[in-house]
Amino acid sequence: MITRKDLNGVIDHMENVANDSGIPRNIRKSVSDAKDRLTNGGQDVDLTSAIYTLDECLNDINMPFHVRPELMEIISQLERIKEDAK
């Protein structure tokens, strides 16, 4: 089972990206939506959906170059948590 403690660092990183006004609004919204899937009030954490949402952002034509590595790191951390939970 995945706990909030497992996700704290990743969620903080996602909040930083979602609150960065230098990132296009649609990308910030997608990151925020993915974060919400991880913090949905105690229900099951939907890692797969969050990873998929972030992965789609990587293909966005408006993606700033400096944000792509951050999103890739977040995805990597989420995948690691997902594998550890198995």
C-alpha cells in the first residue's frame, strides 16, 4: 500500500512546477491534475493515471526546455514508488 509519506517529496516537486508562473497554464493544470490524483482524500492513489497525465505533457509543443527534465524526474520517482508497492 502506498502512503502519503511515500509521496511527499514527489508531491512537493509537483506543487513547485504547478505554481511556476513561467510554465504554460495547460501544463501547470495537467501537473496539478496529476497531483490531485495522488492526494484524493485518502482514497486509493492512482499512480498509473498520474504518470500517464505527466507523460502526455512531455509531448506538448509549448513545453519549456527547462521543465521537461523536471517532469521526467517526477515520472521516474512515481514509477519507482509504483514498483516498490508491488
